[in-house]
Amino acid sequence: MKKVYLVGFMGCGKSAIGKRLSFATRLPFYDMDSEIEKRVGMPIPEIFEKYGEAYFREQETEFLRSFRDEYCIIATGGGVPMKRENRELMRRSGLVFYLNAPFRDIWRRISTDRNRPIVQRSTRNELETLYNERIPHYLRVAHFKVETENRKLRQVTDYLAFQVKRFKGNS
């Protein structure tokens, strides 16, 4: 078990916290969406448009199956834990943190983001429904649930860094 996975709904802070956690722990950081864009050779909105969401979801699973075996931090896509195989792969190969943020905070961060195909094609109510549907899957995969509301990025990062160092010490 070498990997540290950050899961949660889009806009919950996985990438921002992952970069800071990488600095704090001296572990490399990978953003799953960016890695998939590199592998496929096009941005996510284009992948969705050209190949569809099902293809993109399969790319997420393939990433989990085949990504290098090293100590690292991975910010997953918001939908990754929806698939049982993905949850099993993450729990088997690493430590999983669910970054929980209230929907109102998430909406404020993602509502104008053009790089999120699901946001572009959905209403606020549809996204909130999706948010609520995904919570049980995040809870099912996570070793730790981390509340981010009213916490600065540094506070969340410090907590995660402490847990990761404990984890590495026991590996």
C-alpha cells in the first residue's frame, strides 16, 4: 500500500490540497484527470465529446490498474469511487481520504468552470442530486473522512500530512 488517494466531489479541493500535501510529505503528486488527458492526448471536455463518458470512466479504471507502483499522492476524479472495481483498487493499493465539502461551497467553485463537462450540461439541482448520490460511495471507499468546511487549506494539509507520515511509518 503505497498510494494516497484523495476522493470527493468535483471542486472539494482534491488538487489544491494534493499539491500542498505533496510539498509537505515530499511525495510526488498526480492529478488523475491530467494524467488521463496526457494518455489520451486531449482535454477532458474533448474526450467526453468525442468518445463519451463511459470511455472516460474506463480510462479512470485503467489508470488505477496500471499507474506506476510508487509512494505518491493522487487526486482522483469526482466519479471514480462510483465504480466498485475502482473502490477495491484504491483500498487495496493505498490510503483513501474523502475530502467532504458542503455543496454550497462546491457550487461556488465549479459553477463557471468550462473544463467540467458534467457542470456544463447540468443544472445546479442536478449537480446537487449527483453530489448526494456520490456521498455513500465516498464514505464506502474512504479510510478517513476529512471535513473541509471552515478549515484553511493549511489546516487540512497538516492533518493529512500527519496521517500520511503515520501510514508510511507503518508500511
